[in-house]
Amino acid sequence: MRSWFLLCVSMAVVSQAGVARGADLARFFATVHTLHGHFTQTVRDARGRVVTRGHGTLWLARPGRFRWDYATPYREQIVGRGHTVWLYDPGLAQATRYSVSAALGRTPALLLAGAGHLRRLFFVQTLPMRADLHWLRLTPRGGGQGFQSIRIGYRGPRIARLVVKDAMGQTTDIRLHDVVWNRPLPGTIFRFQPPPHTAIVDE
């Protein structure tokens, strides 16, 4: 599964996680409107072996706007706004445009749109504290979502880590750091304009 899909799912969950169990996540939902920071990402196969490592910069403005700029393992940009998600690969000079429903499937699409209720879409389980973080595990109700579960690690009302397990048992571990919360973000951050001579693909 492509890492951008997992990131979009994760951002969708972050955008709505506050309605889950736990007063801290409730405060996140009530008080966090924007964030800007950096992330590291480690992808492991079903046996726990590292497949790729990467890092980059992210922006989030609730509801439903996000941007991930990868610096490694190769340059890539993912921009989500409203009903559209862009995946831009400068190396290929190609930008792929997805509708939210086509890119994310029913459950993440509803989360991004702010529709529905988290408990109707996920089984929510509180996990033991680990690595100085409180944890929740979200398991989608019904199949066909492309992932098995999402674990959210948080400290106070601040999300610090997201671990997404896909249908094949591969995990994507995303750690947030140097995050600035609730500072105004210009809307242009979430507007993707394909550079000249970029091939546009619609999915």
C-alpha cells in the first residue's frame, strides 16, 4: 500500500480523534485547529524488517486540510483540501488528482468530510501506556478499508505518534516532532498548483 494513503488515513483520524475515548483526545478535538511541524516515518514489513525510512514537513488545518512534503526517501508532496487529494511526484513531473472518496474509501472519506461518528466507523480500544505515551487503537468496523488498525499515541491533548497497520501486516510508524500548534496558516499552503509541464492524471 502506498505511504500517502496511510498518511491521509492518519490525518483523517487526527482530524476527528477527539470524539474517541479519553479526555485528552477530547481536548485535542476542542482546542487544536492547526499544526505545523516535522515527521519521521518508518515502514516495516509483516516480520518487522525495515522497508523504508523517510522524513519531511507537515501542515494540518482542521477540518479536512493537510499537506505532507517528503524530503526522503524521495521528494513527494501530498495535499488534501475539500474533496480533492493531490499526489505530486517532481521526479516524474506528474501530479495525480484523486477525489477523497476514490483516494481514501468510505471510512476515511467520511472522517475527512467531518461526517459520521468515529464510534460508528471504528471499534475504539484504550491501550496501556507505552514509551511515555497514552494509546488508543482504532479498528474499522467491517472490511475493505485497506488497513487493519490505527494506533494513536498522545501526550496530554497532543498527538505524538501514529502507527497504521495495513491489510498485509505492514506497519507505517509516523512520529511528529517540533510541532507548533494553533498558529494561523495561510490558505495557500493547501492550494496545489501543478508546475508548468507537469502531467496531470485523474483517478
